[in-house]
Amino acid sequence: MNKEWKLRRDKFYSEGYREGIIEGQKDAAQHGFNQGFKDSVMFGFKWGAVRGVTSSLAHIPDEVKEKLVENEEVRREMMNLHTHVDAITTKDALTLYYDHIRRDKYAERKRDINPALSLTQQSEYGGLETYVKKLEFILTESCVISVPLEAKKNAGS
């Protein structure tokens, strides 16, 4: 009977251990997916706003553009931004986003090594974030146009 008990105990211990590892991996994968989804949605929202706003402004008649963006230099910057943004394919945008993630991870590792680094020293944003910042600049220079580039948080979040 002791031999039988030992065999069953070892069997249940091994199965329980294996199930625990599998469940732990599922939980970790789900958490990573949730965080990645949250981060990419916000980035995608901003990129969509940049594409949509620049495309809309580029395709309206010049008379309307002049009323919306009074400064001629800002209008030129807006058209230049549209030209650059319009040339970026979906595949290129995904590559730029992937590069953004890698830069953030690298900056995080550097911050772990030297916590005294400021946020600006930790990571220089480039790629897609640069286009968002350029659009924000153009919108602040034009008081007629107002586009929220930050998603509002739900009260339930």
C-alpha cells in the first residue's frame, strides 16, 4: 500500500507541476498580449489621426485651406507632412512601430543600468511618433483646427 501511495503521489505531483507551468505560461502570455494590444491601439489611433487629418487637409480646396491654416509656411509644412505620411505603406508603418518598441526596450535597459537618465536621454522618438509631433505642431499653429490626438479614457477604465 505504501508503494502504491508513493506512485500515485509522484504521479499527481508531476501532473500538478506540469499543469501549473502550463497555466502560468498562459497567464503570462495573456498579460503580454493585453499590454501589447493596449500600447499598439494607442499608437494606431495616433497614426490614423495623422493620416486622416493630413489627407483631409491636403484634399480640400486651397481657399478653404487658407481659412483653416492662415499661415502660409504652416500650410507648406502641412502639405510636406502629408507627402511624407502618404508615402508610408502599412507595412512600413508596422516596421516603424516595431523599431519604436525596440528603441523603448533599449532605453528601458539603459535606464535600469543608469536610473539617473532623464526621459529625453532615455529614448529619442523617431519614426511614427515624429509625424504625430509634427501634426501637433501644425494644429497648435492653426487655432481653427482642433483634433484630439490623445484618446479619452472611459470612466469605467
